[in-house]
Amino acid sequence: MADRLVTVAMYAVASLVSILFLYPYWWMCLGALRTPRQVLGDPLRLWPEVWDFSIFWDIGRIGGVDFWVYAWNSALITTAATLLGVAVTAMGAYALARKPDLPGFRWLRFGFLITIMYPYMLLVIPVYVVVFKLGLLGSYAGIILFLALGPIQFFLFDQFFRTLPREVIEAAICDGASEVQILVRIILPMAMPVAATVTLITFLITWSQWFPILVISRSPDTFTLPVALLSMNGELGSNVRGIMALAVVTTLPVAVLFILAQRRVMAGIATGAVKG
């Protein structure tokens, strides 16, 4: 009986904490349905006076660009950067795990881990110069290449690859398999849980990025939804409903994706942390 009461109490506390965390998102949804006067007059109201969804049609064009352009840019850039980032970090982590004693590899791994603590704000000038020198300023390729950099993703792959039994790789080498064949046919199938976790994390992180895109882009034609939200905030000023509506549309896809895949994400992170 005592154990059941403790369990009920723990679920009650967890439910209360969840409600507290969900309330800001619900308040944002209400802000899209209520007028600024209603929000300021009764900010803690938990239900809209009228279910008015007209604002979602009003944001069909932002800053002279159609809404679907921002949505398409978000989907294209996020998907391409995720696929490229997962592929590059997987190959890089495998190379460092296989040959950790090669010259410079230890420092390269250390540099990847250092970038986890390095904020994007400090990369503005070097990133701009590099992208400019490559002739990719204002292009999708420049944005995708920069967003594909994933130190956290590299860390998860590296931690998993370093725990794989060397006997498996040595057996494949004895059978005449090349390094590419070992990685594609043996290592990656074993690393599917971690690869799925890395893919989800990369997608969630990339979708929310706005600062690198704002720096590299030259026109709103390459803006994503988060950048459009920032532009809308500056353009419309006090249009609370428009800002809230676009914020809901921007965050809803990744929120649903995380809810559906959160167990796999947590399991993959725990696997990399424990095995590492």
C-alpha cells in the first residue's frame, strides 16, 4: 500500500511539472487566437474568448515572400544538412576510432569536443569569410555545409564506435573487406540505434537554427521559418497574434517529432554515455 501511494505521488508530481512546462506553449497557442487587448487584459486566461484561426491565413506572406517558401527552405535545408551531417560525422568518428594513433587524430577529436562549448555567435566572422571564399555566400549549399557540422553527433558516434569489439573488424579484414565495406555492411547496421538517435537530434537542432542562416543568406528567398519569425518580429512589431501564430507553426513539427521519438532519443543518448 505504501509503495502504491509513493508511486501515485510521484506520478502526480511529474504530471504537475509537465503541466508547468507545457503552459508556456499553450499560452503561445492562445496568443495566436486572442487579440493583443485580450491578452494584455487577461493574460492568465486558459481558454480563448473566440476560436478565431484567421491569423494563420494572414501569415501566408511575410516580408514579400510566400509562407510556403520558408516552409520549403526549412524542410530542404534541415533534411539535407541532417543527411550530410550524419554521414560525415559517422565516417569521421569511425576513422578516429579505427586509427586513433594517426598523427593529429587525437587533437582532431579534442577539437570536435571543444566545439560543443563554442557558441555560434563567435563563429560569425570566420564562417562568413570561409563561405565567401568558397563562393557559396547566399546559397543553399553554403547554409547546408555549415549546418552539417555536428560535434554532439560526432561525440555519440565516437563513443559507440570505440566500444565495438575489434575481433569483428579483424574478421572482416581477414575476409578481404575494405574499410568502406566494413563501415557500411558491418559497423553501421550494429550502430543503427545510435544512428537513429543522431539523425533525430541533428534534425531537431538544425530545424531551430536561425543565426547562421541569417549571416550566410543574402535574400529572404533562402530564409527558413525561424528566420522568418525573427523578420516578422521586427517587421510587424506589436502584432502579437501574427508572431504567436508563426511560432506555433514553426515549433509544431519538431515538437510532434520529439514526442513520437523521445524514447529512442533518450535510449540512444544513454547507450552512448554508458558504453563510452
